[in-house]
Amino acid sequence: MGWLTYVASPSYRRRFAANVALAGVPAAAARQAIAEAGRALLELPYLWLRAPDAKLAPPVQWDGAEIIAAAHESGRGIVFLTPHLGCFEVTAQAYAERHAREHGPITVLYRPARKPWLRELVDTSRVRPGLAAAPATLTGVRQMIRALRRGEAVGLLPDQVPPEGLGVWAPFFGRPAYTMTLAARLVQQTGATLLLAWGERLPRGAGYIVHLSTLADPLPVDDASVADGQAASATVINLAMEVLIRQCPQQYLWGYNRYKTPRANADPRA
């Protein structure tokens, strides 16, 4: 599936190659990502449509589980940042399965689908026991803030291009990319712990490993009215995403149009 898309779409091939070259990743190291994009699509029916009470099989392995334990001991909420790397859908489901009973559900931010026939599926498929979904609107942001203030966890993809007015331009692999400010705002407004997570897809359907780490550089103190502070926070987060991606470039979604101009915001109140 991944290779069919790659062969059939010249624009996809050009964007894939350009993003790989910009990151300084050898083409041979990123070649496997073509097939991984197909795996990312074909694993969704299992992850979205299996019975609500069905456990992930095989069980997800954890690398750095003690980091979550330490964050919960602090009594604060957790903001998980996950790039388009590996299986980003499984990270939240694995957290819900392992931690929601004791520490409450995890709330993930998602962008509602534009096509009506797909919107209901996307809106409902991510909601599972211990896993809530918040749309990328003002209502969804408030939902996430309330969850963090209860000491729960939230998750979002910081390398997803936000709507116009909800981000700042910050370098990503050396090129300006429109980057969300929400991640830093959530941490600064609630005092939550910020953690990095990504789900490595094991070969031959052997399951996943969720890798956890902390932010190497602290977020700068940010006055919400100062654009420079927002850009500085976005730059720190983008750099952290680059570090994760370089760990496993063969599973990054290089075909994603990370450098596109943001679309107009459909909800000005956001």
C-alpha cells in the first residue's frame, strides 16, 4: 500500500525526497518509511474497530515506563507529545490500557475529518475505555485543560500543522514550519509534566514498543502575549521532535506536508 502510493503520486515522491534530504537523513535509511506508511494505514482498522474491551495483542512493550510513574507521583497532569513516527495511534491506547484505571483517562487531540462520511468514524473510533478524544477547537482545548487540572494525561501531535492563528513559525530540520503553540500553553497554564512518547512498530506484526523520554531542554518562561516566547517554546519542541525522528527515520511519515501554509481557522474563537 505504501509503495503503491509512492509510485502513483509524483508530488508525494517529491515531498518525501525533499523532506528526507532537508533532514540530512540518507535516502537508504528512509527508504523503509515508504512501506511503513502503508503499514500505518492498514493497522488502523484493528486499532480503531476492535471490541472496546479487547486488549492490545500482542501486549505493548514499554521503554521508560518509570518516567510515567515518576510523573504521576508528582501529582500533576501529563502532556504527551508524539510526532508522526511509528504507530502514533497505539501510544494513547497503550497508556489507557495500562494507567487509566488508576490515574484516569488520557485525552487526545484530533482534527475532525472534513468529509462527512469519514467524520463520524474518526470522531468515535478513538474513544475507548480510558481514552477520550478532544476536537481541535476551543471546546476541545478547554476539555484538555480540565483533564490536566484533574491530574490526568493528554496527548497531541506537535508536528501537525495547526490552523492559521493557532501557531508560530519555528525551524524544523532547519526550515520554518508553522508549529502549534498549544503544547507549551498547556504546560505553562496547568503546571503539567511534559513527556515525549512514540510507538515503534516491530517487524512481522510482532507488536509495538512505546518509547518514553523527557524534554532535554526546559521550555522557556513564556508570556502568552509575547510572540517571541511562543516561538522559542515551539523551537524547543521542534528540536525534541527532530531528536526522536532521527532515532528511527525509517518509521517517520516523511510524506506529510509539514511545511505547508496553514489553512484558515474555521473557529475564530479558538
